[in-house]
Amino acid sequence: MRHVTATVPRRAGATKSLSEREIEVVRALAQGRTNQEIAAELFISLSTVKSHLTGIQHKLGLRNRVEIVTWAWENQVVATPWPNSEAESSPRQERAPDAILGGCAHARRPPVEPRG
């Protein structure tokens, strides 16, 4: 159980070790963007986004994109307010459910009929 409750050391001030492009990727990721959305937004390829994420994980000593997002919010790398605030809503909120699910057939389930 120690591995579940152990905290990962976060490198405060590590933004200096990240390139400007890596910081842009971190900000987009922390705002809930997918890899494909980040690629389109920053005009880079999907494999470049993945390379940046790998480099960010390595430089910050993080294991996954969730830890990157947590690090970004803890270190105030993201200054944009959450959606539903007075700021503009993200494009993600305007997408249809199929786009959010990525068109996965197993993710779409028929509505459950109430038993009566």
C-alpha cells in the first residue's frame, strides 16, 4: 500500500528547465486538451506532442500526464480559470458526446430504462 499513498516529489521552480514549447504543451494539457487537440492548437504533429510529454515527464520526474497536470496547477503554470467561470468556455465543452468519447462503440451505451 506504500506505493499508492507515497507522494511523488514535485520539482518546484522546474519551469526554468522546460522549454517555452514544453510549457505551452503543459498549459494545454492542464486545460484538458487531448494530444490531438494540442497538436492542432500548437501546429505540431501528434508525435511531437508525445515527445514533448515524454521530455516533460523526464525533466520533472513525473510518471504520467495526470502528474504533469497536477504539477502545473500546484506550480501555477496555468493561469486560466476553470470552465464555467466568467472566462470563455473551452472548445471541449462545445463538442458532441461522440467527439468526447472518440467514437468508441464500447463507450457509448444505450440509455438504461427504469424498472417499474
